[in-house]
Amino acid sequence: MNPTEYLQADEIGLQRAAELLAQGLCVAFPTETVYGLGADATSPKAVADIYSAKQRPSFNPLIAHLPSAEMAFEQGVFSEDAKALATAFWPGPLTLVVPISATSTVCDLARAGLTSVGLRVPDHPVAKAILEKVALPIAAPSANSSGHVSATSAPHVLEDLNGRIAAVVDGGSTNVGVESTIIDCTGTEPGLLRPGGITREQIEAVLGKKLAHRPPVSAKPMAPGMLTSHYAPLTGVRLNATSFGPREAALLFGKDFQAPDALISFNLSESGDLAEAAGNLFSALRTLDEAGADCIAISPIPNSGLGEAINDRLSRAAADKTA
Ligand code: TXA
Ligand code: MG
């Protein structure tokens, strides 16, 4: 494979990114949540290259990204609830899992053989411009090695994938910082498969009802991607830490806990703002992971609003790595 091209998010860079995608190559680009590793979702060969670049287990289905809700509607069968959510939150950090339509062009491999498809219309000018130019559904998992912390900047993408993908488009740091919320709309009642950038409260307000209960995704999930050990730094992780030792890297939130003795510390949001914390989460995990600590010790984070997505990612990071 040739060296990874580093593209600016200007007209030339965007055009080049679209051209490479149209040729069936893998290109990483920013969305409002995290960087995505995109490839033509209609091409099994292109999709296979995503799996191999990420070293991702092939049973894990990918989200197809479209430039508009109208184009997404062609790919799936939308219930009234699914339509209401699409109308309220697209473009934005929401993925809807719906039954595939007769006109769907997303290939089997991108869906990992399922009869449903995950669809998303991202709200980021760079993602949008690229999707409009290629005019194909683009499969894009997070642009990191499988199981590693998601990438929220172009340099983070290269840390994991340099030399393994055709190009990365540098659109700066992503602002939401956690992945999209995934809602399963294949059954009679919509259910939450993955908490993310749109909160449960926002979704339930639009639906006018509670989201259906879904079994914990680690237990033979509908979303096979929700493997328990995911989003994992290499260092061990300790949750709900209230004191921090000298060999530990401290990840703090708000003002309740301090870590004067820790090897290194990072506060996700001094003021206790969950949106700011989500935006900082993955880059903080990468920084602390590189500090050579015995363990990353994480102070408690409230579970309301975006806290649900943050705590979901942290408990996955801790799975298997409990120090
Ligand atoms: O914010 C995001 O969603 C980012 C950006 C790049 O768009 N993408 C992302 O993709 O997080 P990924 O592949 O890391 O996570 C997608 C999740 C997987 O866990 C997968 O199992 C689930 O979506 N998924 C996709 N299609 C599905 C389907 N048909 N049924 C159930 N789950 C599905
Ligand atoms: Mg991911």
C-alpha cells in the first residue's frame, strides 16, 4: 500500500477524497462525532478493505452514511417512529437501524449479512461535502484499529491507520466526541442499541414514549459491534475512583475529586459540563494511555444526558482491563 495521503479540507482535498472513494479506496474523514473510515458501501471489495485496515472482526456491521435524509430513505424501510427520529435529528449524531428496502444498494458484507441496515446522515461540513460529491452510501466505522479508542483528530487516525488507508482528510477536532446514538427501528417498539451524541431524553421526547428495553449489548447483541471490550486503551482502567495513587493516570470530571499525587491527570470538564467532557473523552484516554501509568483511574461521572454515552464507553474501556 502507498503512504497515506494527508488531505486538507479544501476544495482540492475534498475532490481528491471523493475520487479515491469512488475508486473503491478507504478514506478517513471527520464527522461531528468521531473520524470515520469511509469506503463505498455498495462494493464488497471496498468494504472488505475497511475490515482489514481496522483489523475488525467481519461479523460487525457498518453504518452507511448518506448526504441527505432523502437518500437515506431509499436504503431502508422507515416506520413512523423512524421517520420522526430522522426528521428531528438528521443531519446529526443519530444512527437508525431499519429493515433494508428493495432498492437498497448497501452490500451484504457492509451489513454483515443482516437484513437490516444502519443509516446515518452526519452533520459535519467536510463529511457532507464528501458524501455529496461521491453520491454513494459510504460505510464508515470509527477510524481506529478495532477495539481501540476512537479517533477525534486526523493525527489520531494516523497513529492507528497510517499506511493502511489511502488518505485522511484533516478537518480539525470533532466536536461531539462520542459516536452516534444507535436506535433499533426494526421491531414494533424502537430500542436503544448504543447511547451516543443524542441523549435518551431527547429521543424519548420526540417519540412521546420510553425507549424499549434492550438486553445488555455484550450478551449476544443485535449490534454485534457492541463487544464488551471496546474503546479500550492499553493501560488498565479503574472506574469510580475517588483517590489516585502516584502510579496512576487520573481522569477527572468536575470539582469533586482532585488527584495531586497522580502521575498525570486530566479533567474532562472542570465546570461539570457533559458535552465538553464527551468532546474531550477519547483524546484524553489516548493521552493518559501514553503516560506509562499502571492504571487509568476515572472519577465518577453523572449518568444523565450525555453522561450515559460517556459511561458506556468507559465501562467498555474497563472490560477485560480492570486494574
Ligand atoms: O458516530 C458514529 O456512529 C461513527 C461515525 C464515523 O459515523 N461511526 C461508528 O461506527 O461509530 P462503528 O462501526 O464504530 O459502530 C457502528 C455500530 C456497530 O457497533 C455495529 O454493530 C452497529 O453500529 N450496527 C451497524 N449496522 C447495524 C445493524 N444493521 N444492526 C445492528 N447494529 C448495527
Ligand atoms: Mg468504533
